[in-house]
Amino acid sequence: MHPLEYIATLWPKLALDRSNLDAFADRFNWIARWTKTSILIHKQDAKRRADSIKRLVAIASASVKLSDFLASFAIISGLACSEVSRLKKVRP
């Protein structure tokens, strides 16, 4: 990404290309939605939801070790969303 892409978000009237920044944001949002969906898909089975959370925390930890901070923060964001944080009896 080029620093001018950040400037293009501040001043949208400038005709600057910000496709890389948009792709970056889209990928973050996709991973966060995937995290949320992979937990909430198990509607009645709390054990499977807890297993999904454990697996996602392990993936986020591995992402940090690989210096993939986009994926790790996106997973953390998905885990911290209101739909997931309201779940009861799921804490691993």
C-alpha cells in the first residue's frame, strides 16, 4: 500500500487510486464475518461452539507468530462482536 491511498480516504474528491486499501478492508471484514459465522452456526450445541472458539484462538495465535496481524486482529474482532460475546455457557 502506498501512503497516498490513506490520503485518498480522507479527501475522496482527489482522484487517487485506493484499491489496495479497499481490498485490505474487505479482507479484514471477510475474516471477521467468517469468525462470527463459524461460531454462531452451531445454534444449540455449546460444546461445538466452544471448540470453534478454541480453534479460532489457536489460528489467531499462529497468525501472530507468522506476523499476519491482519488475520489475527480480524479474528479477535469477530470474537469480540456483540453476537458472539453475548453467548452464554460457551467459554472454553
